[in-house]
Amino acid sequence: MFKKVIYNTASQTLGKFVTASSSLLITILIGRTLGPAGYGDFTKVFTFVGYFYTLADFGFNAIYIKLEAKAATNNLIRCLFGLRLLVSLLLAAVAIALSFALPYNPSSGLGFSPIVKLGIIVASLTIITQALFTSANAFFQKNLRYDLSTLASIIGTFVILLVTIFAVLTRASIFLYVAAYVFGGITFVAVAYFLILKKYSVSLIPEFSKIEFGKLLKGAWPIGVALIFNLIYFRVDVLILSYSWPSREVGFYGLAYQFFEVALAIPIFFVNALYPLLSSLYTQDRNEYQKQTKLWSALFLSFSIALTIALEVAAQLIPILLGPRFAPSKAALMILALGMPFFFISALFWHMIIIHNKQKTLIFVYAIGALFNITANLLFIPKYGFLAASAITVISEALILLLLALALKSPIGRSTSSAPVAPDVLK
């Protein structure tokens, strides 16, 4: 079990090291070229579009993997692609329509400027590519082939990097930097689908079945609703910051969060590899399951402390890497780093709750978290800016961890039946 977890985690971590290095280089290039205000606009674009990524996800991967164990053909993966294609096309259209309604105050520069709105229109194409790549990841997760997913991610990230370098050399506007992620997303999907076809000879032509769509929707909705609440509390701070402070303040926070977000992928890698094994163990040997969850909780805590120290060191490098203009981002990252242990353990507890077949409790957990986060951000961001957003992010995740722990101890919803597999993407 340990070897399988480490192998799949190592595959993802190695790939993440490559993609994260490229992503940080991309961040440095964009930050140095566009400056704090320009990077703030860039952050606004992808924060807004990011909400639709989660809507397109909606926990469908979790139910696909559960149902796939009973399926006799590969029609289900094709139905998953078909459902995600329809949903993502609809969401992209909604994102574009809503972008025109986003408020902007020309005199103060607060809100979403016309440039940002046009950027959202371009970036909306990534809603489709992200949805299709997430579907491919469901197939890779089912077969424990994260190495193939990693390969697609590396190639796609390099495409983003090349287009970004071209944008820097040609002194292009923000639109080409945004378009770089569209080109990268297309590459993610093309490479992933090619690998599935070549390695497994599985047809990826979308299939549209009301019956299969109904099965996926019926099983996914509790996880999907919880993910939506999760995202609301996770990134609503950028929206509130956008209407309270100039774009440069959003840029300071967005840059610090970019470093933090790279680190957040590590606990997800661990639980992605660990989950199928723990899920199987839960149905076969409860005593061993308890031992393993305690062991991995301790390991997660140790890893998170080490990563916190690494982020504190990385924060000192921000003024060196991006220049003195981004010096305020240093304090934001130092605050965010303190929340790493909470994010590590909550990632494990999230999956354990689904193993225990108590996923409906996630709705209440993240609804409470979202309510607290929104209220705190509305109270403190207008006065204290991005530093308040950083602190509230940490406090909110501590609250989430406490609620998840209480939900695990609660006898409500316990079941000895086979549990669904957790979503591939969390937070």
C-alpha cells in the first residue's frame, strides 16, 4: 500500500515540480511585464473563470469511478465526456454573458474594467478544456496512471510557457497572456486523449445518454454542492478585494496565492493516490483502516510543517524574483503558509468522509465555512486589504478542519456499503 501511494504520489509530484517550476516562471514573467496592477487584472480574469471550473467538475469523476466498477463497457467514460462537454459549453456561454454585467467604476478603477471583461471572454474557452481534461483524469485515476496525466500536464504547461515568452518578447497585451492558457488547455486535452487511445484503445467520442447522465447527476450532487461552497469561501476574497481596493492590491494577493496554490497540490497528490487503497481497506479490514488513517494523518502533519517552512523561505525571495514592486506579497505568503497543516489534514478528512458514505455532511461543512469566510471578508477586507484576505483564508480552513473532524466522529450517515471514490480535484 505504501509503495503504491508513494509511486503515484511521486509521479504527480515529479510532474508538479516541472509544471510548478514552469508556472512560477510564467508568474514571474507576467508579474514583471504587467506590474502589480496588470497582474491584478490577470488574477481577476482567472478567479472569475475559475468558479466555472468547479461547476463543470461537480463531483462527476467520483461517481464515474464508482459506477465504472459495475460497467461492462467503456460507454460510461464516453457519457462522462458527453455530459462534461454539454455542461462546459453552457457554462462558458454563461460566463461570457455574466462578464458584461460585472460592475466597474471608471473614476476609482475598482471592479472589472473593460480589459478584464474581454480577458474573461477569451479565458472562458478554458472552461471547456478544463472540463474535458478533468474527465480524462477520471480515467487515469481509475487505472492509477497518474504518470500519464502528469505527462499531459507537463506538455501543456510548456506550451503556456512558450506563448508567455512570446508575449513578453513582443510586449503583447494581457490578452495574449490569457490566450496562452487557452492554447495550453487545448494541449492538455489533446495529449491526454491521445494517451488514452494509444494505451487503452478506448474511444473518446462523446456519447449522450439521458439514463447515464441521470446516474451521474444523482450520485454527484452532494459532492458538487460541497465543492461549490468550498470554492465560494476559497476565492470570494479576490472578488471582494476587487471592489474594495485597486488592482495592484489584487495583484499582491494574487501573486502570493500563486506560490501558495502550487504547494496546495501536494496534499491532493497524496490523497488521490491514497484514496482508492483506503476505500478498499475500509470494506475489508476496519482495524487496519484505522491504523492506516492514523499513520497517514501523522505523515501529512509532518509533510505540512516542512512545506510551511519552505513557503516561509520562498516568501523572502519574492522581492528578489519579481522586484521591489511586489514586496507586499511577501507578508501575504508568510500568512498563507501558516495554513498549510490545516489544508493537508482537511484534504485527508474530506476523502475519509466520502469513504464513510457521509458525503452529504460536506454540504453543511462547506456551507458554514462559506458563510464565515464571506462575512469575515466583507468585514475586514475593505479596511485591511489583502493581508486580511490572507489571514481569513487560514482561519477559514482551520474552521473547516474542525467541522470535518466533528463530522467524522458523528454516527450520522455511517454505512458498511461500498463507498464512492472522491473527486480527483479538491480545492
